[in-house]
Amino acid sequence: MAGLQHFMGAVEPLPASSEVTRLREAAHAAGETCLVVAPSNPEVRALNDALRAMALERGWIDTGHTEEIHIRRWQGEGKTRRSEVVAIPVAPGDRVMLMRESDEEGVAANSLGTVAAVSHAGLSVRFDGVVEPVIFSTSGVLDLDYGYAATGRRARSMAVDHALVTKTALSEKSLDRTVMN
């Protein structure tokens, strides 16, 4: 990781002057990848929503070609963890993460990519470090989610140009080593 930083930001909408916003804008302008690391799935979901809203606001996502897809999303933590199917909008320019390994596509779990094209029949994703785009049928439930933020455990297998680590992620003893490796 080229830049590893931490911030004290809240998980609410990101103010324009926040460290997250500045680094995300710089990474986008340079064509580099950026990931925010948080300790829990609820924080990751909130950060993903806030960072996607920022990308929409700045025109980095092609809203003229948005489709709704159904994904499997995990809710809760520990023993109360369960999956449910939710619908999310995706469009070209969206950052996504493959949540479980896909043998057909030959892409590892936790891979990050950018949506290249979307239609009612399929979703084309260019995963970081993979030459050819991967095509997913949108007729079923996909093991994808937004990829603007991730938990420390998911992030440990990723290579990104810039990572921001929330102070709460760094304060959790079990995550410091994972996040910093």
C-alpha cells in the first residue's frame, strides 16, 4: 500500500474537508485505488454508502446506466450473523468487491473492481489486476457488494494504492496487526 493513513471521521456523510474525501479525490484523479478500512460490517456499510454518494455527487459514476441488482449481504456480527438478499443500484464507475471466490470467473474472494457496464441481463466488472472484464448474470443473487470500504479482515488480502484506516479499526487489538500487514 502506497499510503496508509488513519482518520477520526464519523461514519456520517463525509464533509468535503475530511481526510477521506481529500484522499479519495486525489486517488481518483490519479487513477489509483483507495479503500477505507473499518472494524465492523455496519461501519463498512455506512462508509460504502457515504463514499458512493460522494462519487455520485462528483460524477464518477455514470447514473445514466444504473441497474438494480440483487446481492447477498451479511447482517449482524458473530453468532447472530445471517445473510439476506437486498437490492442495490449499480452503474459504470461503481467500485465493487467480490464477497466469495468465484470458480467460473477465476476471481478470488475480496477482489476489488470497477463496474464497466451494466444492463438488465448482465454486469461487466474490471477487477483490479485482471486483464479481461468479468461478466455476471444479473438474473440471480450475486456475491458482490460495494467496494469503497472493507473490514480489516477482508482488507488483509487486498492490494490498493491508498488505504485509510478508521481510528476505531486501529483501536481494536485483534485488528491492528491485520490492518497494518
